[in-house]
Amino acid sequence: MVRAVYASGRAKYYEGERGAERMVRTVFANGNVKYYKGEQGAERLVRMELADDGGVEHYEGESGAERLSRAEFANGEEVQYYEGER
């Protein structure tokens, strides 16, 4: 499978060999896009592009325990850094 499209407008994109496909991206109806890394079943969120303001959020951590580590504002004038657990 390479793509799954839902009635809500959300679409999930996959890469990999048949039977080992891993999710790499989710596009939401509002234009937000989430990017994932990791093997099938252990995909973790690494980045989210925000459609409403053009900002980008970066995440660290294992699948299910991701935490925001950096937020870049679209105006290029501010970057916020975060530390600690989720």
C-alpha cells in the first residue's frame, strides 16, 4: 500500500516493501502535514508543518512518547527550544 485516503480528507502515505510498509507522512484536511520515521509499527513523529501560520514543529522521542523539541515560526524571527520529558 502506498496511500490511504479517508472521508475526513486525511491521507496517510507509506513506503517500503509489501508487508513491511511504514507510514512516512499524514496530510490533514486543514493542510497540516506530519512526518514520521521508523520501522513499521514503530513510526515516530519527527516534524509537523503547520498550514495556518507556516510554522514547523520538530519532535524527539520514541513512538508514543514523542515530545516537542523545537518550534520554528514562519516569520523567521523566533525559534523556541524545549527540554525535558513529554
